[in-house]
Amino acid sequence: MDVYDVAVIGAGPAGSAAALAALRGGARVLLLDRAGFPRDKPCGDGIAAEAVDVLTGLGVPDPVAGFRRVERLRLVAPGGAAVARPLPRPAHTVPRRIFDERLVRAAVAAGAELRRHTTRRVRGDDPIVIDERYRARVLIGADGAGSVVRRSLGHGANPAGHLAIAIRGYAPAADTGEQVIVTTRQRWPAYAWQFPIGDGTANVGYGELLRGRPLSRAYLRHRLALLLPGAEPASVRGHHLPLSTARPAAGRGRILLAGDALSLINPLTGEGIFYAVLSGALAGAEAARGPHDVARRYATALRRRLGRHLRHSGLAARLTAWPHVADAAVTAAAADPGTFARMVDLGLADGLLDVRTIGRIATRMVHWRPVPA
């Protein structure tokens, strides 16, 4: 067996970004995925501008080409208040069967060796051995919420209260150029979304926090129909969202985790693609520098780049566990465009809370009244 400099398990956004970054560092890279591409992946399909920035820096040629810019966001609070404003930077809605294939093809074009393989066992020796078939000096686990690599490091799934579940489908929709998010007090925190693709359809879905008991697909579809009347996807698929409020260690020895495998899902919005490509890029860059002390180097790079943001988003998630705080945040965003922009950056990118925003929300809490049904 050849020994690769870097092996990446999982060729989604985190894995492809890791492969691209490692290749730019001069590494020989093996990219493994159990699926062939193109393939579907349950997701909201929302691509923030900051994710595009990371991919452009890795040499991906316009990952959102051909898809209409989404210029506005409409957000409905649990108590009924609403805000609709232009996004600080335009987003896109790109189905994952298209988006992920573009990233994989970019990695292959840059020199990654792509193999279709279902990973079942990882042995963390020197070199690391994958299913007695592949060997590598550094391994990056980017294999999603059910990560085999994560389990090999002794980390279980996120506990109740730090894991969400969502369903997603596609339905006919007017091409408004506006993302819509409708939250609800029932089973809070929970929300439905409608993200236009630009071809007369939209990605629609519903998700909520898991608190220990399983939720049926019929229940989730019922909740979607209540919050988005008329949005009737022909079929839906479900997926788990491991929230960043319960992250395992970023790596151990010569094995690193990125994206969903590292529980990098924004606890406020369920957004994960920006975190995925950023963490993958950081992991790939450190892996290309060699195996010595790679887990510590990667953890340091991740902390420097996302540490403050993750602390702030975790704090915001704890505060908004009370729905009236979310109501106050939405009313503050409706009154002040700067507050709206900072909330969007916190939920979709790497933004921070600041004293002014906290003060505006606190003021609205004092004067908040529910919107009559």
C-alpha cells in the first residue's frame, strides 16, 4: 500500500476544502467517500458569501455560478414580530448535488485521488491504516454527523439538547429573491425555512432541537405545513445537525476532525457550510505541514479563527433559549439595520455580539409585547 501524505474521509464541503488546502501545501492527497458524485445531501442549501470567499481562496472557480443571488432575508420571531431587510452580503441557494460535485471536481482537478469507499475501521498507527487498504501520515475525518473517524477517537454523538433534526424537500415557489425563516414558540427552538433557488422552486424544510425523544417524519412534515402553508414538497429527507455547543476535541495524534464530524453547526441557525469549508481548509493546511504535533497545531488554528465567534454564538444560543429574547432580537433588528447585520453575521458567518447589539435587544425586552394572533 502506498502511504499518502493526507487522507480525507468524506468528500462533502469540509472534505473537499481539506483536500484542496492540503494540495496547495504540496501534499499527496487521497479523498474517500462512500457515494458517487453527483449525489443528494439533505441540507438547506444556503451558501453564505463567506463560504464562497473561503472556496475562492482555495482556487474553486465560482462555486455558485448560474444561481441567482438571494438579496433579502425575512425573519419571523416566535411571538410574531417580523423583520425583512437586505442581507449584508448576498447569499445563494445551490442544491448540494450540484454544489458538492463542483467542489469534488475542483479537488480532483487540483490533484486529489478520489476513491469510492465506505470506511468502517481506522487504526491510528504510524502510518494510519484505513480498513487495511489505505495508509496515510495524517487523516482528516470529514464524514458527517455519523462520523466513523469521530467514533474511532472515542467520541459519541452529541447529547440531547445539543443535537437537532430537520427535514428538507423542494417545492414550487415564487422567485422572490428572499430567504424566509419562520420560528415558533411551540417546541422552541424550532423553525421552518424557504430558500428560493431561482428556477421556480425553493428548498423548504423544518427543524427543531432534540430533547431525548425521537421525532417522526410525519410530525416534522406537519410542523412544516403549519409554519409554511402551501409549501408541499413531493418528498423529504431528514438529517441530524450536531450543534457546536457540544464539540469534541478537534483531533488527536495524527487524526483531525472537520465540519459536521466536529459538531460545527451554528446553534442559532443550523448553518454548517461556512464552518465546514473553513474548518476543512484549516485542517488541510496543517496536515500538509506534516504529522508532527498536527492535532495541536490544527486546534490552535481553529481557535484563533473561530474561537471567539463560537463562544459568542454559544452564548447567544443560551440566551435565546427563552423565546422572548428572540422576539426582542427580531424587533431590535427591525428597528436598526446595524443590529440586523450583526445578527446575520453571527448566524451565517463568524460574527460577534457587541455591547451595542446586546443593549438594543435588552431595551426591546423591557418593552416587548406579543403580536396578537
